[in-house]
Amino acid sequence: MTEKHTSSVLATTVREFMRLESASGILLLAAALIAMAVANSPLAGTYNALLETTVAVQVGVLSISKPLLLWINDGLMAVFFFLIGLEIKREVMEGELSSFSQVILPGMGALGGMIVPALIYAWINWGDPVALDGWAIPVATDIAFALALLSVFGGRVSIALKIFLLTLAIFDDLAAIVIIALFYSGDLSLSALIIGAVAIAVAITMNRMGVTRTSSYILLGIVLWIAVLKSGVHATLAGVLIAFCIPMRGEQGKSPLRDLEHDLHSSVAFVILPLFAFANAGLSLAGTSIEDIVHPVTLGVILGLFVGKPLGILGFVGIAVGLRVAALPKGVTWAQLCGVAFVCGVGFTMSLFIAGLAFEHGAAEYFSGDRLGVLIGSFLSAVIAYLMLQISLPKIAQRS
């Protein structure tokens, strides 16, 4: 395969991914706006009652009873994280994360985009141990929204710039998984953890034995999800763990992982994420004042996303370039990179998800402030990102 053909295939793959994620971002925005409208209308009571409706599933002595909101956040979002796990494994084995030279620049950017927002939030909320639990909220990037914003400029955005953003977002997703596992787990149940460990061991053994039937892994994944849910570790991690066990290659040159990723992408992009946005973005603005906006928790999230994200990404990329361990992608300018850095400040769904985890145990009074911060910080980041890219990108479409 020639280098030219490889570049063409890569460009086509990125364009297809961008088209799907961009459409998802538009749908996410619509779902969030509808949720905000409903939450600030006479339907607010019905909206809240719906999300608080208890849904129970029982098989023998095993019973799972949760409000509808948590079925969405713990259940459907496990499928989202399952898809993230598939994407990360594919990229590590044969994609943008398979070569150190390809990942060092976006990797450094992602590292800065995690450290600086967390430090800004912690600095503003220092002295309040409960509020400090939200330090990871401005660390996240919503890739669907980010790519939807980038798609506005069409062919003016180079493939190199798109790949930089995609690779950085993959690192962000991986970091979110680690953060949830280490910092947002509750009281642990040893028996449930043992069951989960056995399920993972079986899945790994199946992979080693060459089992390629994905239905077998999915059934095992359900067992793992229940075990993780009961263990105190956040249930969405079950999706990531079982995804890492899906075989990359199967019989007759087929890829079970790629096939499963393809089958799930539309459902996650057009159903699960918009449903999550609708369930979590419904913030009532009744009685909101300037004091609410400058509350340390709200302000920490706003500045973490709007200031910390671009500052961290540009600063750490600058360090990598200055030390000559990496170079800017061909045709990408610092102004364009600045625009993309602000794009990464659009945290939205992932920030809302982490906010729910940070304050779900006895600190609900902070959650409305967090949601307000996520919405304001993401909006400001999107506006500046649009202006920066409008100015810095070439005025005509680039040839890929």
C-alpha cells in the first residue's frame, strides 16, 4: 500500500467519523436546549418526576431498583463507555495511538488540558473539601460537540488539525475512565468485586482462546456490569473493561471489534448521548443571580473550561515543541491550534457526567452550580473557538 493511498484512506476515515460525530453534536445541542426549555416551563414538574420515576428489574433474589435518571447515567452510559473502550483499543493497536511519534503532541496537549483546569478549580475552591470533589469536572471534553463545531468550517479544516483534535479527545476519554475508577467509586463490596474479576478473567480467556462471537462477550459484559454496579465502582467502567477484551481480528480477515464499533456508533451518537443530554441539562434558571455565577464551584468550572483548557493545551504543546520532542503538524498554525484548544473547553456531556458523580453522595446543593458552570464555560469556549477558527483557517477549502 502506497503512502498516498494510506493518506487517502485515513482522510476518508476521518471525514466519515467527523460527519457522524458532527451530526450527533447538533442533536446533542437540540436535546440540551429542549431540556432547558422544559425545565423552565410549566412542564418542569413532569420533567423532574419522570427522571425520578423508580424503575426496578428483579430476577430471583437479584434486584436492581433505581430512578430513571440513574438507569440512563449508569446503564446507557455504560454502552457509551463500551464504545469508547472499543475506539481506544483500535487506536492503540493500529490507529493514531500505535506510534509514539504520532501521539506525543496531542498527548502533551491532553495532559496540560487536564492538569491546568483541575488546578484552577482546586485553587478557587480550596478550603471547601466537599466542593473539591468536583476538581475533575472541567477536565473533560465533549468530542461530539467539539467536532460539530469544527464541521461548521467544512473543508477549511485540514486533516492534520482534525487528527490532532481526535487524538487529544481519545486521551481525554482515557483519562476520564481512569479518574472515574480512582476517584469516584463508593464503598466497595468484596463479593461483587470477586464476581466482576471472575467475569473479566473469563473474557480474557475467551479472547486468548480465539472466541470471536461478540454475543458471548456482551452476555458476559452484562454480568460484569451488574457486578460492578453492586461493587461500589462506577458501573460505566464495566463497558470499558469488556470492550478491551473484544478481539481485534477474527476469521476470514473480519474484525469483531470494528464490526461492533460500527454497529454501536449510530445508536450511541443519535440515541444514548442525546437522551443523556436531555436528562442532565435541564437546569432551572428560576431565581438565578450573579451570586450563583460567581459561586466558587460554578466559577471554578467556568474558568477551568474556558481558561484552563486552552491554557493547559497550548502551554504543554508549546513545551513539547520548544524541547523539540514534537513539531506542529504540517500546515497547522499556532492560531489554528489556539482555536482547537478553545474547542476542547466544550465539556458538556462528559463534564455533566462527572459532575453527577462528584456530588451524588450528599452534596446535591452543588450540582445546580456545576451544571450552570458547565453550560456557561462550554458556551464561552465555543464562541471564542468559532471566532479564532474563523480568523485563522484558510478562506477556501483545503485539498486532502
